[in-house]
Amino acid sequence: MKKHKPADSIQDIQYFGEYGGVNPSIADSSTFTYMAGKTMEEVFGGEREGCYLYSRHMNPSTGYLAEAISNMENTEAAQVAASGMGAITSVLLQICGAGDHIVSSRTIYGGTYAFMKNFLPKLNISTSFVKTTNLEAIEDAINPATRLIYCETMSNPLLEIADIKAISEIANRHNLKLVVDNTFTPLIFSPKEMGADVVVHSLTKFINGASDTVGGIICAEAEFIHQLIDVNDGASMLLGPTMDALRANSILKNLRTLHIRMTQHSKNAYYLAVKFQELGLNVFYPGLSNHPQHKLMKTSMNEEFGFGGMLMIDTGDMEKAYKLMEAMQNNNIGYLAVSLGFYKTLFSAPGASTSSEIPEDEQEKMGLSEGMVRMSVGLDNDIERTFQKIKACMKETGVL
């Protein structure tokens, strides 16, 4: 069987604009005309496909983006959303109902954690948080009410690598859905091919790459996507996390350069990780041989795109972390900001920002200390120059 090439799948999509433009025309419309009343009745009744109904349901512009990323992830279909959380929450609420149970990775994005921990109990949906690098812990957490297993390919913020193939075998044994967030590693991992049932992304990050919009996507089999947009009980349709056509068109154009950007992000992050380790710093990066899942990642990744653009260092305490980030921003190395995938390096202290929704005792169990700095490494052309500037900041702030 020929191996799926995700970057080629993006490149091979061909959309012409209405007047022959090399970019597709933007369907800047909330509603769509029917030539016959019977057609509208059939569409609302779910008896007819291929017709646009209302942009909360589907739109040609959002459809182009969904198809392109679905091809990248090698799934039958996809549905875009107004945010990554819009995608994640829709999936969880489509699969789970009152009395159901989720097994989730303990190390996940803070917003996802907060939704599972604080919001879903209001709907009588419970979650067990486990270390998903421990397969036995996943198995032990499953009970008769469990409906899905949730994890991230590369965890936020500790950069742990999930064994998707092994977790999918557990999910299949128990007739559960495996939902995987692939936000940190587009192109690098192909979760569907490793056994995931549903793949979600925050399009805000690497896929868009410009830090100018918020978006999300759900990639899955066509049957599940149809369930999501069903007019009667589809979570995406009824909760309404709708992406605007103009934004969808913009993200689609940026998607075309994703393979170039991911390769450079990874190259630069690996360079800095090696250099930081040589300085004696405590570095978290899956491209380093001492990373606990380094071998696992090497055997399951699409190697041409590298080990990703995210790395973590531990400065020792929060005061040093803050001083270092402020110094790096003052020296124009990057920005003290949340999010990732921008052309400039972005850095934050996850314990006080993107993972702040996670209680301190849980952060401690995860291994997330207050001195950690998460870096989304940018597209710098001369990464040695960047390293020297960071090294000077580290000396200035006492990190070195």
C-alpha cells in the first residue's frame, strides 16, 4: 500500500475561482437560493446532499478548507469551526451524553482540561485524567460508561508523545472512539493512519501560521461529520461554532506553505534544543535522544518535517522565567505571548498562562514546574544568531 503523503495531498487539491482565478472565489453569503421548494425540504430532511443550505451548516469557502485539511489528514471528511475549542467541544458533546465517561490525557491544553473538568460535569459527563504514556493507566481508567479516549499527539505543554497505535488498540478492544488533537504536529504525525477515529486541530496555530485568526477543524469519517452537522441533533450545527468564509479562504491560502514552515520551525527548534542542552539547561524536546519518547516519535513520524517547532526549558523558578522572557522580548528575539506557530518566536510560562486552568497540585503531578518556559520557535533565517542573543539574555537574567 502506498504511504499517504500529507503535503502532496494538500498540493494536489485544485480549486479555480469563479472567473478562472488561481484562488477560489469567496462565498460571502450566509444563505443560499433554491430553485424549487421541494429541494429545500429534502435538504432539511437530510434526504439530499450536495446543496448548500446555510453557512452555519456548510459554505463553499469553508468546504474548500475542510476538504484540503481532510486530505492532509487522510480522512473522508472534515468540518471547520470558529476555534479549536469549538471543534473539541463539538466532538465531545456529539459522542457523549449524560452519564457517559471520558478517559483523557492529564497533560493537555488548559482550555480542554477546564472543559472536561469543570463544564462537562454540569451535563453529568465525567472524565478520568491519566498519564497517556502509561498504557496500563489508560486501560485501568476505562469503565462501562466510557465512550472515548482523548489525547494530544504531542502534549501541551510538556511535549510528551502519545503512542497512538497502541492507544487505538485499547480503544478498539473496548469499542471506544479515539479522539486526537494534532495541533502541535500537523504533517509531522498522521493520527488517522495510526488508528485515531477523530483528529482535531486549532487552525489558529501552525496551520494558519500568521497569528491573525482563530479557527478549528474536525477530521473524521463522513458518517461522523454528517452527524455533527445534522440539523436536528448535530453538535456543530446546533452549538454554532461557525467559521467565516473570509477567514476560511485566508487559512486555505496559508495552508499551501505549511510544509515549508513546519520544516523550518522544526529545524530551528532542534538547533536551539541541542545548544541549550550543551549549556547544561534542562530541555524538553522530542528530537533529543534523552527525551523519553524519542524513539517512539522517530518510528511513527513523517520524518521529512522534523520533530516540531515547540520546546521547553526549565529556568528553575518563576522569577527567572519572567525575567528571561522579558529580556528576550526587549532584545527582539520574539514576543512574550501565548499561542504558537507564528513566524516570530513566541514564549510563555505555561503554568501561569495556557495551563493555568489546571490546579497547582495537578500541575505538580504532571511535572509542570513554575520555572518552565514554553517556546514556539520562529522561522529565523540565521538561528545561530538567535541562539547567541538568547544566550546573552540567559546570562543577563541569571538563568546561566
